[in-house]
Amino acid sequence: MTYYENIRQLTKKVPIELVDFEQLRDKARTPTQASSNFITNKEQGDWAENLIIRAINETSNYFVAVKYGKSDDLVAGEDGFDTFYQEFQNELDAIGKRPDLLIFHKTNFDTNLGFDISQIPHNEITEYVKKAIAGIEVRSSAFLIDRYEEAMQARTEKFVQIALETKNKILTEFLDVLQHPARESYIEILKNINIRTLNVTDFRVPSWSSSPQLIEVKNLFKELKTAIKEIQKRDYLSITPKVEDIKVVYKWIETFNVPHFYFQVFFDKVYGISFEQILQIISNPDNDGVVFSVETDTKNQNKTTIKINSKSGIQIASKVDEPLHESVRKEMDRGRLLFYVTFKGGTAYLDIESLKTILDIQDNDF
């Protein structure tokens, strides 16, 4: 069975409520105006790609990373952007979504084409692309993952303590108030709250206000509800494939039969996961709400995004030196000014054995 055939079998197990591979993709509308935040995010993404390219090419003796993903310095609102964007949409329909990077064994690397083939029309490099051992989609995140996890653990412990103390206070000091027939159902709810059930507990905060006691217990229920909501928030940083991208990644795999991967670059570490594993994870309903969640991402035009716990992947860089950053002024048409941040430098320290594992490189040498 080829790589593509294996992926095709996995797509059949993905719930159609999540990704319907039989449906044609929705046509995207051309963006009309870029924001400073959008350009900063794009700059950060470009930095992350260059970070991985440099890390591989400066470390490996046998493999080469090449820039491949369709990109341009133009942004919405500039002359030429509409043409670029339409060509990009046409290419998505023709071959799927190019991953940002390709990895070639040096014996297959075309020095005449060099380290950047992102501007070459896809029909001119089809056979060359098929020689790649991997395509890598690079995602960036403006977090230090270790610091984030420390903060989330401390947050959870804090609100668990608040929730349990508030529950006990209500039962200890206001049990007589709750024993009224119209309020006694809250006693059962409180008795069922413990460390195991906090993640699934929900209730309606009462609206009692006809006595000082009722107002006080109502406020305690409000405090309990707030603590439970904090406990139930997603507490992991994620690898983030958009639902609409999964279909065009599959199209690219169908076209080229090259293994596909996602690398998530944080400012302190890098994690990787295979597209195959992504499909396996989202095909299992038991993982929903535990290993992954499905959210509408307000930071990305409200697009539906699958957020997979980064720790489900493999840590491929145990340390990242942060880049330098500086502010840039960009003048748009009609004198509109945008100010954004650019990133330069930085180093990702690759864990070679982990990288070989995720890319399924059998050679002893990298």
C-alpha cells in the first residue's frame, strides 16, 4: 500500500461532521485589507519557516530543506495581490496546498533549482516534488510552551481549590437555605462535585435575591460557576490544522504521494506531528475534548480549527534561541500606515533522533 492509499483509507474514518472529504472546498473570498496584526503574524510564520530550514540545512549532511510553499511579500490592498491570490486559489484546486518546506535526500536535490522553489509554477516541478521524502507545514505560536504549561497548572490548582472550598462553604453554612423544596436540587449538584467531576460539572446560577442569605448563597454559586469555567478551559498549546486545510493537504498528498507533517514552532521548543497521526487522532471520538478540540479561531477570520495537544506529537527541537525583533513602517495606498514586527535570527537545536523518527528516516546518518 502506498502512502497515499494509506491516507485515503484513514480519511474514510474521519467523521463527516468534522471533515467531509466528498464535498468540494468552499471558495475563499479575496481579502481586501491587511492589518498590522496580520502582517506581524505573517512575519512570524516566515521566521519560523526559515528557522526550520536553517536548522536542517546547517545540521544535516545527507538531507536538504527547500522552501516550497506558495507565498508572496504582497498583502491585501497592494497592487498585484488580487492576481496572486486568485492564482493561489487555482493552484489549491489543481494540486492541493503546497507544504511550506520539502525535504530531499541530497542525491535528489537539484542545485540548479536551489533552496527556494516557491515561485516556480507547479507544472514545471511535478516530478521533482515527487522525489521529496517529506513535506512540512510550519506553524508558529507566540508562546513559550514551558512557561505556558507552568501557568496553566498553577491556574488549574488555584481554581480547583476555590471551587472545592466554595462548595464546602455552601453546604456547611447554607444547607438549611437549600433544603427548601424549590432549592434542594442544588444540594445534589454540590454533593456530586469533586476533583474528578469538576471538568464536566455545569449548572445554572440561581437568581435568588429576596433575602440577605439568599443573595449571599447566590453569589457563592456565581463564584463556584466562575471557578469551574476556568478549570474547564483548554489548558494545552496546540498544533493547529484548519479544517479547510485538511482537505487541500489531502489533495496535495493525492497528487504527489509524499508524506506530510506539521511542525509547530514555539519560542522555546518545536513539536512535530504527521498528517497520518492527525487523521488517526480526529477519527477517534474518545479523543474529542481530551487530545483535541474544535474551535472557531477569532484570530484567523473565524475559521474552524482543529487544536491538537502539541504533546501528542514529537519534540523535535528541545531549545530555541529567540530571534531579534524590530518595528517596521509600511505605507499603503491612500497614505494608510501599518506598523508591524519583523523577526530575524534565532536557532532551533534539533533532536536528530526524534526528527529521524517522525520523518521515518532509516539511515544511521542524518
